[in-house]
Amino acid sequence: MIDTRKWELGPEDLKCGCDLSDYNFKTTKDLDPLRGIIGQNRAAEAMSFGLNIKKKGYNVYVSGLSGTGRTSYTKSLVQKVATARKDKIINDWVYVYNFKSPDEPTALAFNAGIGKSFKKDVELTVEKLVEEVPKIFSSREYEIRSAEIVQRYERLSKNILMELNEFARSKGFVFQQTNQGLFSIPLKPDGTPMADEEYKNLTEEDYDIIKKKSIQLNKEINDYLNRIKSLEEQFRESLEELDKRTGDSIASFFMEVLIEDYGKDEKVLSYMNDMKHDIIDNINKFKEPKSQELANPFLMMQQRDDGRFLMRYQVNLFIDNSDKSDLPIVNEINPTYYNLTGMIEYKNEMGLMTTNFMQLKPGALHRANGGFLILDVKDLFSHPFAWEALRRALRTDSITMETLNKQYGYIVTSTLKPDPIDLDIKVILIGDYMTYSLLYAYDEEFRKQFRIMADFDVEFKRNEENVIKLARFIRSHCEEVGLKHFDKGAVEMVVEYSSRIAEDKDKLSARFNQVVEILYEAEAYSDEKNEYVTADDVMKAIEGKKYRNSKYEEKLNELFEDGTLLIDIDGEKIGQINGLTVMGSGEYSFGKPARMTASTYKGKAGIINIEREVRHSGSIHDKGVLILSGYLGEKYGKEKPISLTTSITFEQTYSHIDGDSASSTELYVIISSIAEIPIKQYIAVTGSISQKGEIQPIGGVNEKIEGFFDVCKIKGLTGKQGVLIPKTNVKNLMLRQDVIDAVRDGVFHIYSIEHVNEGIEILTGLPIEEIDERVSKRLRESDEDEGKADEKALKEELMQQEPAPQAGIEEGGDDEDENNEDEDEERKL
């Protein structure tokens, strides 16, 4: 018999406990709060480098699983960098009316805090103009100047009219000035103007004579009429020139103050000059007297012309950073196209959609300009056009506001093309590694713009430094959210739980969301009378979480208990073995044994995987089965091909199967079936194999061992039951205490192996040499049987081809005898 004790693990190998007795603290209250993150040095250094480098294209992609602290740490580090950067000046941005191209609003940049002052001063200047312009135009000085122009016009107009009348009198007419213009009136013989009544009583002959004279007169007075029109045009121009000079004087008076305060920037100076000229050109809009009932000039103009004219002098304070002492940080949780690039809002006017520059609204890129923008990749790619807009902004270093009306087929009567805003930003994308790989492989622009990848690990080393950091993390979190502090025993339990979910004795889990859940729930289980959370509270939280999610596991255990699910955990059988599987329901996963059987028979060489034949298995499981063929072929089929067929399956398993962790189990049951060697049913097996027979590590080792242990407890522990695992998985063992106690008491056994030879020896109790001899013998017998069968089949085939004897054959000559001899030779061949 094989001595299996050399492969058996002791209680000390099954768990890495946490002992903090040497550390000088009683509760987490005695520790310093943790500032920063635990065990993510690589990601932290990468992120810090990416945030501080000032070159274009060094945006940051933060990769990692949810719950590893990637988002919270990103925000904290970004805030730290934003506070430390005092060398960078952030800007306010305003949109103003473009007097040269009204559909293209102009963007102006100011140092932080100046934009608000600019808006206030510009609008105050316009208010003063609205108030003062009517006063100037109603002043004594203006009236005198305008009266001089009017008097001059009237004098010149009168002289021309006198000349015209002198000429007209010679033709029998006289001209009179009316509101409708000049009218010619025929003269009576005494030289006085004809009255209307007299004109109406004219005979037809006299009327025709006067009409002919009037027509002739009109042809001859064009020169006088042109002189009058020219004089009127000069009069209007003189009045307009007076108004412009008057408007220029008052506009210059007020605008010079603005130019002096804000005219250092060429673009701002150009805007204010354009504004000044527009005010002068439209000075008549300001001439109406202000209503006494309206204190606000803009309200007055709104009453006058719906506010449309004076709106051009308003300032849209687009981005106001006056209240920011640090660089701006924007975490956009809903990165739609418009939320990123800003929006041009529309108003419904008489059923039509219209807009103006005051309707421009900023997006996340505008608010974060000069600082940092944090986006979640999943949210970003869930919105159409959002990724394209972000790429374009980073590529062009500018933010362009455009509507999607054309893309969506909307009809609007007016639209705007705002001036692009210069972009200086650091974008941080938070996502998973798969998305990063896809973008890096297929998006050239992504490779250029996101050159820094900060990869957050799911685990970190379990050493003294990190254990204390985890305790300090508990202290910080208790303080932040108002939990009770944890005593030393509770901290030890949390550390062990962290190693358990990391599935490694030497590691701690970086998925802090799962650790935090235990903190919350342990505090909820804690007695109100206790000042601190204890180890018992943490254990209750762990057990409570398991209980809430273990309904499916309990149902399966009931099926094992009542015999619905067939399982043998005692005795030995040929072609039957207990494999171990992992099942999951949401956040909870558990292990359970599954019976596997193999049937071997003569036929075409190969392994029939029933799960694959019915398309119930995944590609990884299929790969494991093919590896079995490679191992068996190399070991037993080098001299002669294997002429046996083996059919394997998981009994009473009706769901999808994947993974190669059962490949060693399948090999053992195949060898048992071929060599007709019984296998111990009380030892369950897990582990994948290579083509050379090496046992490779698998996942879920703790759940698999505990799952088989639970079934053994239900059926009754005999002291022989155990589990066969890969030796490389020993470092992953963080088993429950009841399993460890059972191993210590000798009623449950855990074996670790490195090669299939060791596994088959444990399962059969026979040395590998004897097992190989039995397998080879069975294969030889199969070959001999197959050879005999082939020889018999050949003989039967030849007998069918030999002709039957014929009666009455005549004697033939020598040629006939020679032909008969040739036929005999052919039959022998």
C-alpha cells in the first residue's frame, strides 16, 4: 500500500492567521488615520507622473476592477495636485456679441475673477448710456446745433423755392410746400393761385390747357427738384453727423474707462472698439426718453422692442472661476455630448426655435478647463458622439460648441457657431483593462492622447507595513462615516477575511469595497453596550453575509442529504470519481462535488467528451480534455496507437461547464476505467494537468474543499474523506476553522500533489509502475483482440470473393492449365 502521509497537509498549512499581539494598540482609535492608498505603489506613481507632466498627450487612463479604490484615490490625488499647482493661472470665459458676424459669438478670456467684473462694468456702461443719451439729445447745446442745421436748411430750401416759383410764375403756376412735398397750383389771370373750387369748375378745354402746361413745367423744373432733394439729403446727413458726433462724445466718454481697464488684450480691445462703433451707429436707439416707471434700462428696452437690441451689449459670463483658489476639478457622472461640450439652448418663438449668444451654456470641458476632468469610461461610451467630441477637443486643443440638430433631423430657424475656446486640460479616464486594451489596439488617437496607464491591482503583499496600513484604513473609515472603532481582535479577523477574498496567504485584497461592507455589517451586529466592535461581531458579519446568499447552496446540500443527487463518499469503484466544482449566485460562490464517470470500450481511439458533444461545455474545458489525449498518447501510445474509446461525463449536471480544473480528475477516471482499477470515492479531486502530467493550479480551492467537507458532514465523517489539490494551491488556502479542526482531529485529509502519478497512487493505493503495467496490458489485449477481429474479417472478405465450383467443365489444353495455376496464385496472394 502507498503511504499517503507524505502528501498530506497539516493544520498549519491550511490558513495564515493574523496575530497583532506585538503591535502597540488596543483599538483602531489608537492608530493614526491613513492618508493615501495601500499597496498600489505602481499605479500611484504612474498617476502622479501623468498628472504632473505638462506635455500634451499625457492624459491618464486609470485601469482596475471596481472596488479597488481607484476612483476615490484618483479624486484624492487629483485634489492634491490641483491644490499644489500654484504656477498655473486659470481663466474666466465670456461670450459676447459679434458685431461683424452676429451668428458667430466671440469668446473672451480673462484671469479668474475678472470676467465677472467685466460683465458688470459693460452692462453698467450700457445702463448709463441708456440714461444719459436722452439727456444729451434733449440738452440746450444739442438743440441749438440741431436748430442751426434746421434753420440753414429752411433758408436754403426757401431760396430754392423762391427761384422755382419765379420760374413757375412765368409759366402760369406757383409751388407750395406741404407735408406731402411740393405741389404746383395754376395761377388765375390776375396772378393769384387758383382755389380748389375754381379748379374744379374749369371747362374741359381749359383743363386740358392747364394739364399740358403742367406737364411741360414738370419737365423744365427737374433741376430745381434735384437741388431740393440734394438739400434734403444734406440736411439728413447733417443731422446724422450731429447725432454721431454727439453719440461719439458720450460713448467715448464711457467706453474709454472700459478700454483703460480691460483693453490690454487685443481681442478684448477689438470687441470694445466694435461695441463703441455700434453704439454710435445705433445712437438713435438710445434717444427715446426712459420711462419713469422702469428703473432698469434693460427692462425699459424690453418693453420698447422686446429687449432684442440692447441684448447685443450684454455679456454671457460663460465660465466664472472667481471663487476658485485651486485648479478646477470636474467629475462628470453623466458625460453626454452636450454635458461635455456645452449646449446652445433654444427658445420657442411662434412655433419656431431660435437662439442667441446669451443661450450658450458650458459643458464639463469648459468647467474643467485649466484643471482636471474625471470621466468613467463605461458612462462615456454609453452616450453617442461623446467619445468623438472628447477626442476632437484633445486633438485640436479647443472646445467647439455644435448642435446635433442636423444629425437628428431637427429643424431650427437660427443657429450659432460660437468661437471655439482654447483647451488646456488633463483628462483622467477610469475603466477596466479590457477597454484599455481595445482602445489602445484599435484607436490611434487614444494611443496619442492617453500615454499614461495607472493599473490598480486587485491584491497587494501581506506584510507588517500593509497590515498596519489596513488597520489605519479601518480607523480612517470609522472616523469618516461614524462607525465604532474596532478592537485588535476585530482587526485580526478583518485581515484574515481580506486574505480569504484575495485567495492567497501572502496577499491582502485590494477590493476595499468588500472589506468596507464587513466593517458596516460588523458594526451593525455589535451590541450597543459595547464601545468597540469585536472579533465576534466581524465573524457574525461574515456568517451573516454568507447566510443571506447561500440559499442555493443549502438546497443542493438537501439534495445530497436525501439522495436526489447521487454521491459516494465511501468505498472504491472503477470508472467513477468525485470531482470538485465552483458555483456562484451573485457575490457569493461555493464549491460542491460532482460525480464523474468514464466508460471504456473497443473502437476508434479517442476520448468522447459528452459535455462537448451536447454543447454543454466551454472552450477551456474542451481544451483540458484534448490535453488528456496528448498525455495518454505520449505515455501509452508511442509504440502502437491506442485502440480504445473512452466516454466521460459529469453525472447529474445540466448547466454549462467550463474551466480545466477537472482535467486531472478526468484523467484519473479514464485510467481507472481502462485498467479496471477501483478509485477511492472518499477522496475528491481538483487540478488541471499539462501534457507532461504536471498538476497545475486552479481557482476557488477554498470553496471546493469546504464544499466537499460540508457534504461529508451531511453524509457522516468516516475519518477517511479528503481532497486532492495541486501543491501550487497550498499558498491559496484560507479555510474555515471547522475544516482546520477536522484536519487537526484526523477526520478529514487534504493532499497536495505535483504530478498525476502521485494523484493516481493516492486514489488507488497502488504504485504507478503497477498501474502503468495494467493499463499497458489492457491496451495490448485490446490490440490483440482487434488484430484477431481484423484477420477474421479479412478471411470472410476473401471467401466472399472466391468463385463457386462449376460442374461439367470440359478438359482443356496446356493454356487452360496455365490459367488455372495463375488463378491459384492470385487466391493465395
